[in-house]
Amino acid sequence: MRGTMDKPLLIVVASSYAAFRSYIFRAVTTRYRLWLLNPTPPTWEQPYIEGHTVVDCLDLDALTAAAAAVAHEHKVAGFFCYDEVYVETAAWAGAALGLTTLDPAAIARCRDKTATRQALEKAGIPQPASQAVASLDEARAFAARVGHPVILKPRNLGGSLGLRKVEDPADLEAAFEVTSGVGVPGIHRFEDGVIVEEFLDGPEVSVDSVVFEGDCTPMIVGRKVLGDTEAMAFEEIGHDVDGADPLLDDPDVVDLVRRTHAALGFDNGFTHAEYKVTPKGLQLIEVNARLGGGMIPYLGMLTSGTNAVLAAADVAVGRRPTVEFPDPRRAASVRFAYPAFDMEVTTSRAREELLVPPVYEMGMSAVPGGTVRLPPRGLARSGYVIAVAPSLEESRAALADPARFFEITGRPLQ
């Protein structure tokens, strides 16, 4: 599936797991050639790429040097990154090469939840009260002002890492210890690195939007499915996407999404914004400067034919994206596999004998010998199953009791 030489060359920064990300490579290579900059040598990516460079993608100097070496030998059209961990570094490296379509400062404002809140507050965007704190005493003082429950989250991490809900003041110390102790090697740690936030009750929706020269267009609305235990309360165990979701065309929602991006000075790129549905209307939780995770862009393809991946790639090279919804509107749900406990995996299998419509696709990312840790200390998604149906009621029903689609065994971690 390597591209022909007449296709523009994109540098793609980091690739992640095949199970959850290969659809991105399949989509983008219909229009672009890819050169992969990645911390490890390619495996599943090999059929999709022109070449690769192994590099620490969080080391800006090393990443920039690796990209410059590629640009010395090839005409590079743009930088493309969909991984929350690397998206800011990738933008700075691209800017260093003169590829300025994506503004690294705007991406940094999205990555830093405090900077996001400050920009949105100035613009009057509805959002929960929040504060970055450096100590347990500061966390207690803010929680006392807004009242419990409160949410604790790391200031600049994603994937629900370290996210805790604190119902009672007596539980704040233990939650603060968990949140403040979570980190990703290579990611800057702020001194006031814990966000304490007012808890908003209500369902959560996401809006994936493409932005080009300040023109923001929502493409996909996702409905989050969260875990039902204390440890998994903020883990996104699945997503539901309706190609005909009424929020896509709701003028108030579209206006809010556009004002959110304008407030952040986010004029070019792709975002995954998360909102809480409250009695006062939508309130902004966070904006991620990347494609939605959890296979949401893939569900968009399956439910309306809209191609968020190509839209994001087009903007990365300075091309106005074509936003289309060419297929009949349908609904799709995805549910993820999780181990029963923190483990070193010994066996993992998707039960493909259950692949009967409307169940559409399934796969595994956990492999024997790998380790998985459940939230809030790890990212434990181990596989996925997707159903596609005429309505969300049908796709959701098809994936009831999602654990039945997977077999995962392992040895407990110490």
C-alpha cells in the first residue's frame, strides 16, 4: 500500500497500536505518502510507509534533526500527529522546519488545561470552575470554595490518567497522591501540576472538528460510555456515534464550538473537544489538538462516510479540507476490552465466532508477555469490538456485556 511518488509526503510522528490506529494509516495513504518518525522500529506500519527514522519523539532537538534529515532528501509537505503525548513536540518540530500551518503555541494552549481555562474564561465560554494547585492544602482550599464532589486531573496529560472524583473531603488526600504521582516520561511536569475542578453532573459528548484558516467545521459527535466502578468511573470504556446526531447541526452547539476555537486562537488543525451536557447547556471540559481517540474517527467513517483523518492530513499540508457526509446515515458503537486485574498477559483472544451482524469488527492490542494496568495508574484497553446498525439502540444492544467478546488471562503484577 505504499504511495506513488506523485502523492505529497507527510512526516507522521508516532504510530501506537495497530488495533486502534491502523485505520488512520489506511485512510491517509489514499492521498499521501508517509515517513514515520517513531520511538521504535516499524512493524505493522511497514506496508504503509515510504521510510522511517527511529527517534525519541519527545526530544525536540532530536525530533527536529530527524525531520530535517528527511526534508534534506525529500520534499516534505507537512507534519501529521494524532498522539496526545507527541502532538505538541511534533508541532514545534514542524515549525522549526518552516512548516507553519499548525501553530504550536495554539496546540500548547490546548495541552495545558490551565492555559485552556484562562483563554476560555476571557471569552465567556461556559466551563466548570477549576484551579491548578501545587499542594494538598491548595487543593483543599479550592475544594472548600466550590464544594464537593470535585475532580482531580493532571494538568497536561490525557487518556484519563490520574483522573479522580472526590466525593468527600476525607478522601482528598488519597486522590491527590494518585493524581500528583502520575506522569509520562519526557512530558513536562508543572509545579502546580494538579487541576482541581468543579464536578459537573451529566452525560459527556465529544465533538471532532476540522479548522482551516479560522473556519471551524464539526464532523463527528461522540457519546461517551464510562465505566461503572469507582476505579473506572472516568475511563471511556466505549463510544457511540450517530451519523445523524442532532448536535452536529444544532446552531447553538456549532456556535459554541466555533467560539471555543476562536478563544484559543486555534486557526488550523483538528480537535477533539469534550463537553458536559448540563441543565445550563453544554460546558467545555477540554480541547485536545488531535484526532479523537477511542476509534471515534473510524466510527465517523462507518456512520456517514465522513473522513476526519484526511481532513486532518489536508490541513497539516495547508490544503483546505473537503468535509463530506457521502454515505447513508447509520449508528455505530465501540466497546473496549479490559483485563480483570493488573497483569502480565499470558493469552488474549477476540472471539471472532461472535462476529455476526450487527457486530462488525473486533481486534486485540494486548499480547502475551505485555503488561496492562487498570486506571487510574495505567491505560488498560486491550481490544475492541464494533457494532454498526440503523440506530444507536441497536448498536448498543449488540454490544451489551462486552466482556463476552474477549478472552484475556495473565499473571497478577506485584
